[in-house]
Amino acid sequence: MDLISLHNQRWLKKKQLWNTYCPGSWWARGSIVSPEMRAQYECYLPYQEFRRSLIAIAESILPHRDWVPSVLRQQFDISALPDLWARLPDPYAGRVAFENHEWFPLFCALADPPRFGTDTGRYPQQLEWIQDFLAKSDPAPTILDLGCGVGLGTLEIAKLNPNGRTIGVTTEPLEVWMAQHRKLPHDPKRQREFEQFDNLDSKVDFLLGRAESLESIKDIKANLIVCNGLAGGRFLNKPNDLEQFVNNCQNLLVNNGCLLMANHFHEGELPGVQKMIDILVQQKWTVNGNWRQLVARRCLS
Ligand SMILES: C[S@@+](CC[C@H](N)C(=O)[O-])C[C@H]1O[C@@H](n2cnc3c(N)ncnc32)[C@H](O)[C@@H]1O
């Protein structure tokens, strides 16, 4: 029997046991998961075993093992299946078994969870700033979007920069694939957003890379770096990584280039953003704006 059939058979049986022996109803969006429920799920449907099974299937259907979404590869703050379901969009949440055609969209959903919120129209104030910047730029600039997700925000910027070059960089290979192919197999409604960029004649590239170690883009010189919803938040907040991120931006930017950072972070992430502002100021950047909307500039002379 193939991996997928085996997985489905095994996990549907486990679910049946849960239904037989556990009082209460199955997880649904918005369910409050008490410690007792968590323990029950762990007893009948252990998350680590489920995770390993998903990894094995992902490795068998994705082009490379590095494409396995990081939520499965790393030990995020998931201790039971309901924590994973809470990160998934509705068609996939609350389920343990999937039809053959659902697996690739499921992995895309894990690489681009609703909580990332990558979309167009998220940072209108920043777009206005970019428009002004472009009006004053000659020749047309190179713009780098670090932590670009599935690229909708990057394409929005690229549309404003038809004669320049715009490059989106992100860490999930599946996000790069979705951005390059303008496809969201797990979210057909949001995929329609890509249609507005069908006739885009700007030069746009999407690359795999990390904001704090820019191996893949070290030869690029950018006039503007955009980094939204990343620096200071849960993915990039260790002091060393923030320092490395700031150094990278310094190396990538032309003299007098700008770094823009906007976010919709939870208030609890303010200290992380403040840490990054402190590093920028220590390294002699001029920082303007507030923690949700920053403009940083560093002149060499
Ligand atoms: C919260 S989303 C923000 C997406 C988009 N910039 C926006 O604001 O709509 C954060 C994105 O950064 C990517 N990411 C996480 N860690 C990263 C890192 N170290 N370097 C670059 N991108 C990263 C994630 O895969 C995700 O796409």
C-alpha cells in the first residue's frame, strides 16, 4: 500500500478510537482546547507521530526534501494536533486524512498559514511613501522585499516600479513556488488577487533566502529594502539575528538607500521591534516613524 493510503487508513482508525472513547465533540474552529482535551488528543492521535507521517508524504511528493514546510521540520509551539489545525484554513483544519489531490494544497497551506496574512493593500501608507520615492528616482530603482511570503505585496510594489527591478525573498521554498507561479492551491479566493498582476511588465524575481543571512542575494545592490511583518516579530527577534539583518541591509543598500518596515504585529512584539530600532540607531541609521511604520536611512559620509 502507498504512503498516503497507509497514512489515511492508520489515522482514520485512530480517529475512530477517539470518537469511541472520548466524550465531547471533535475540534472545531474557535474550540477552547482544555489541558484534558489536549491530553486526549495526544493519547489517541499523537502529534509527533502525525508530523512524522506528514513529513514522509511531503518528502515523497514535493520536488526536494527542503520544501517540507518549516512548521513540520522545526519544533514550533505545537504540542497537540489542535494547535496545528488552528494554523490551517478551513478545508484542511480538523482533519487527519486527505484525498490524493489535497496533499499539495495542504503543504501550501502549511507554508502560507492564514496568520501570515500576506495580501495586497496591507500597508497603504507605505505604498504612498514608495510612490513618492519612485517619482524622485532616476534611473528606476531596485527594490528588495525581505520576508515577502507568497509575493502579493511584492507584486503590488513591482506594479509601481515598471522600469525597475523588484525582488522578493522568503524562507519557504513553497512560498517562492507560489509567488513565482502566481498560484495558491490552498486558497483559490485569494489566488484571484494575482490576476491584477497578469499583465505586469516589470521585472520581478522571487528568491529563497533569509533576511539575516543573505547568501543568495549578496551581489544585489538595492535602492530600497522593504521588510514587512518580519523583523522584531516571532521569526526574527534574537539580538544576533537582528544585528545580522541590519548588517545585511547595510551591505545591500546603496549609499542613502532606505529600509522600510511596516507590520501588524501584536502589541507583545513591540519589545522585539524596539530592540531592532536600538540596533539601527547604534549603527548610525536615522530612524523615523513609529514602530508599525518605520523608515530607516544610513548615509556613509
Ligand atoms: C508575517 S509574514 C509577512 C509577509 C509579508 N511581508 C507581509 O507583511 O504581508 C512573514 C514572512 O517572512 C517569512 N520569513 C520567516 N522568517 C524569515 C527570515 N528569517 N528571512 C526571510 N523571510 C522569513 C515567512 O515565511 C513569511 O512569509
